Amino acid sequence: MPIATRETTDPVLDGWHPIAASGELSMGEQRRTRLLGEALDIEIDLLGNASVARATAPAEPLPTHDRYGYLWTCLGEPSIPLFEIPEVDEPGRRVLHAGTIGVHVSAPRAVENFLDMAHFPYVHTDILGVEPFTEVAEYDVHIDSINELWATDCVFWQPIAATTSTEGQMTDYEYRVPHPYCVILYKTSPIDDRKDVIALFCQPVDEERIEAHMFLCLLDASNSTAMIRDFQLTIFGQDKPILENQYPKRLPLDPRAETPIRADKVAISYRRWLSDQGVTYAVIPA
């Protein structure tokens, strides 16, 4: 699929996108990846500095930014700064890259699935949900002063909410969408008054494929990194076949395209938010 043209003014062209986990890049390494349908070359020099360029002749350098454990780049001129996650600088938190998984689905479909609480008891049975606790209670959706989409006052019963869980709990959720293809979750920690932070940073390889980068910022000082990653990869592994069976792969923005229910309120708002911003890449415009 060709990239959206400049005439579309699609904001994804001038936005930051993750292209690799920084901790998985080695000094002297050269690596090729794809973003928005274009081949990119990543190079790490012998001092550990990263550079990114379009894989063209001659190579075209691109802006880079290393933040939250990921290397980010932009195919144009960054129109807005990369969103902030202030929790990464708080004491007592572990910032981890849980893993990167390739998925045959569009980035907006993956974000919408991340926002969906209704599937917990059926897809993540005995972990994030269990029957008969299937009801999605009423919650609030709003757009804040910096044009980020939020779903707040979300609650759901979870048998194993986190690696620190010792019993089931009613979990408070807040969802934040600061970027068309990135979504952040704040959820009750079983051991702290602050919330754990979990995010999905989607790298749109093309309109119907992503590299899903899983970011964690947890209040967990006791469990091993391997255990924490395994927990998160188990959850995403349950989502992967669901995502890859979505049809169409791209996300329809027309509110009449797919039948909504009350639990889909944030998904409806997300589609409208994408449409209002002029996003055309990896979606089916209204």
C-alpha cells in the first residue's frame, strides 16, 4: 500500500513512530525495518548513537528520538513533540520492554482492541476476566485540552490483574490515546496507591501490518523481568489471533459500518477522533 500523500495532510506523516526497542540494538549494528510502507535503515555507531534513514540511494536521514526504551522516527518534519509519560521518571517503577510481535492487522484495529474491556472474560479467561462477571459498567469518555482521548471511571473484575496479584480484585482503568497508533492504560496496582502503566506502541509496517511494541512501567519490585514479560506476552498472544481475524484489516471510521454496543463507547469516540484529525492511513474513511 502506498503511503498517504502530502495532499491528504494525514497527521501520521508528521508524527513520531516507534521502530525498535533501544535495548535490543547493539553498537555497530545495522538493521532494516519498515514504516508506513517505506524501508528504513537503522544504524548504531560504535558510541551507541542511533541514526535512521530512508533506504534510498542516496540515503535520506530522518529525525530520531530515543525515549521510553524505544527508538522513534518521523517520515516528515515532526509537527508535535512526542507525548509525555511522566511516570517513567517516578521512583520505585520498573520500565520494561515486554516484547515486539508482528501482527497482520492495521494499527487502529490493534488500538481499538486494546481499548475493549468486554473481551476480557472470553479471550483472557481466568486472568483479566471471568464469567459471570462480564458486564462493562458505564464509564466516561472525553478529549482533553491537548486533544488526547481518555476513557475514565472504567472498572472491571479481574482474577489476576497483574504479576503482583495474590487474589482477584475490582480493577480501576483509565485509557489514554495520545497518538493515532499508540494507547496507554493506567490500572490499579495490587500493591501500591499509584497505578501501573501499560502501553501499546504500534509501528505501522504498512496499512494492514504492524510491529506491536509492548511498554511497561510497573510498581513491581519482586517479580523477575522474565516473569513480567511472560505475563504480558501471554495476554498479547491471546489477542493476536483475534486481531488477525478482523475483517476488514483496516478500521472503518463510518459509525454505521459496524454495529456498536454500550461497551464500545470509547471505540466509537476513537474512530471519530481519528476522523476529526484527518487520519487516512490504515483506516477506511467515513
